Amino acid sequence: MELWKFGDKKSFTSLKLLAAVLDFPSPKEDIDGSQVGRVFWEENDIDRISHYCEKDVLATVQLFLRLRRMPILVEDQIIHVPRE
């Protein structure tokens, strides 16, 4: 973890930073975690939050694969399940 904090004092590093460093798509295209509450309470946009969470899960899988030195998933290997 010390290597991935890049000298920062916090006890974590961002998924967006790891995505950039390890060359897989960043999950942070539309909103980030700090905006979820606003999107829920002010916009009531559950679909947008669901999509955000889905991208975070996918990025976590991509990170796991990169750290195991395995190929990351490509678009045709990913199935997006619509909310009902």
C-alpha cells in the first residue's frame, strides 16, 4: 500500500489513480463517490448511481486481474444487466 499511496498520508489510494497507472478504464467518468448522496437526494437518479457502482465493481475486477498479471476483460466479455 505504501507504494500506491505515492507519498500521500491517507491510508488508501483511489481506484481512478490505480486505473491510470495500471492502464485499464477508469470508473470515474460521470460521478464519483462524493456525489452519490446529491444524485440520490436531489436528482433521485437510481439508475445513474447503479451504473456508477457497476463501473466500480468492474474496475475492481480489472485491478485484481492486473495485479495477478492476467489479461483484463474486454468489452465483449462484459455483460451489463439492466435494472428492472
